[in-house]
Amino acid sequence: MTESGFLEKYKDCAFVSFDKLEHFMKKTLEGSGVPEQDAAIITDVLIESDKRGIDSHGIGRLKPIYIDRIDDGILNPVTRITTISDNCTATVLDGNDGMGHVVGHKAMEIAIDKAEKYGMGMTAVRNSSHYGIAGYYATMATDRGMIGITGTNARPSIAPTFGTENMLGTNPLTIGLPTDEEFPFVLDAATSVSQRGKIEVYGRAGKDIPPGWVIGENGSTRTDTEEILKDLTKGTAALLPLGGMGTDGAGYKGYGYATAVEILSAALADGSFMKDLTGKDEEGNKRPYHLGHFFIAINPDFFLGKDTFRRVSGNILRALRESRKAPGEERIYTAGELEWEARGYRMKYGCPVPSSLQRIISTLSARFSIQEDWPWE
């Protein structure tokens, strides 16, 4: 996207500095009972999403996911992490229904430290909660010159191929690879065609979603955003796996990857899975989500060295970008490049905040007595 294209895309938004948004989020979390150090970690994960242009997982998630769940008593603002098992390369943690970002940060740190010593490290987690963008944790590894891999299960959203019932979470399988360029290769994507966060973005904009993202109980694709958001929660609509409906578009591949992430997120830590992740008990009352995650760090120094890995991975990515382009296309991107580009624009202009989110920010500012000079007030 060009700079002019970026400004045109967000012409109806107010631009706010990241320093101001970070202060706001940190104080909001602290006001909800999150310890200061943990609030700083959570804020860093959320603001990094906004900096990368991933609007579905940044400040827009602060209230409906985290603050509301703390208010409902189903998310513990004070995160107490228990070590279930630990050996040279593998650790299992219990997050005790605390803040997923705090659990995820510690889990990836453990995996990286083990990889520093043993070449590889892996942490499995149970009883955690939504941990923000998975790419944040993969980048923790690439910042140390390592390969980072993470995945998480989530409340049921995806229907299996030939099914209409939401059984699997959006279950991202995320990979970060260090390169000799300014930015790493980071593939951070759901195993569904789209995910709830993007649908929420359409909802805030008052737009219908594209066909082929969601399937109804009758097996037909749906586009009615507001009703879909309700029905995804009720279980009467489901996201389609990568590849879409049936097998013509190879939807079984997305279904298979989502299942693999579900198993890795639950089986290694003896955690909850699929219908046990709805956030509701048998009577329909709200309860913690009990999510599971996994984190892997691989140290190239135990192969032929970090510099060799960076050079070869960089050469591969440059060759891809320089390959023959389709008619009318000016650029070929590699994973992580668009986010790096978006980061450049956003650090210059600030974070674009739509009117629907402006109202939420103003409400939370008043609730927690946060004094900020918002541009819309």
C-alpha cells in the first residue's frame, strides 16, 4: 500500500499517537486490577498489533475481550502461573485462567532460554486465555535470532469440511523466521478463511462480510455481519476453514491444520478442547475459556549458525519478490512485509481509530478517570 493509499483508507478515522494509546491501555488494565508489570506486557502485545496494522487484535479488543471478561469474573486480572512439569527442552504450564499475554510471554521466554542452551525449547500451556496476536511471540524468538513457532486453540468457530457446526477454533499456526533484512518473515494467520476479529471490523464499519467466509446451519454461505456475530456465539453459524466450503477449494487442508493446532494446544498439556472452550457451562452461564497454547523456539546456532540462516532465508525471500509478476501487479510481498510497511506509516501518523472505537475509549477513560486529550472530544 502506498502512503496516499494508507491515508485514503483511514480518512474517516482519528489518528492517535501510540504513546497516548499505550498510556490509556495500561491505566485501563491497572484500573481493572491487573498488576502494573503485567499491564505493561499486555499493552505491549496489543499495541504491537495496532502498529503492524492488525486492527482486529489491538486496542479494539481491549474492552470486549479483556475488560468485559474481567468484569464478568471469568478472567483473572492477577495471573498466577504454575509449572506442571519441566525438563531440559520441554515445559508444561498452567495459566490458571489468567491473562493470556502474560502467560504467553513467560512461556515463549522459557522456550527461548531452553533453545539458547539446548538448541530447541518448547512450552505447552493449559488453562490460559486469549493471548493477542500470535506473531508477537514468534517475533520474540526472531529478535533473538531464532525460529519461533506458536499456536493456540480458541472457542469453537470453524466447521469441519462437509459440516456446519462450529467445532474448532480459528487456531493460528504461526511461524517467525529471522532474516538478514530489516524485518523477519512472520506468517501469522488463522486456519479459517477469515476470523471473528475481522468480522468485528466489518461490523464496526456497518458492512456485510464477503461471501465464502461463514456458513449457516443450512449449508449456505452468509454475509449478514451483525447477525453472524450473534450466531457464531450461539453456534448457529460457523467460519469456513482455509480453502473454503467442501473440497473443490481444498478446504480439507485448512480443516486439517486447524485440527493439528487443536491437538497440539490441548494434548501436550492435558488441556481443554473444542466444545469445552465455549466460555459457557452446561446451564449457559459464563465461565473461563481454559485455552491452550504451545510455543517452540529453534536455535540455528545448533545447525550452521544464525548468520547462515539469516542469509539463506533472506535470499529466498528476495528471490520470491523479484520473480515474474502477474499483469498489472507491481509488487510481490512475503509474510511480514506488509506489516513492516504498515508500521512505518503508523509510526509516522499514529494509530487510526474509527468512530465506534472512539466511543469505547471515551467511555473507558471516564470510567477509570484517565485524563487524555482525545482528538474527537
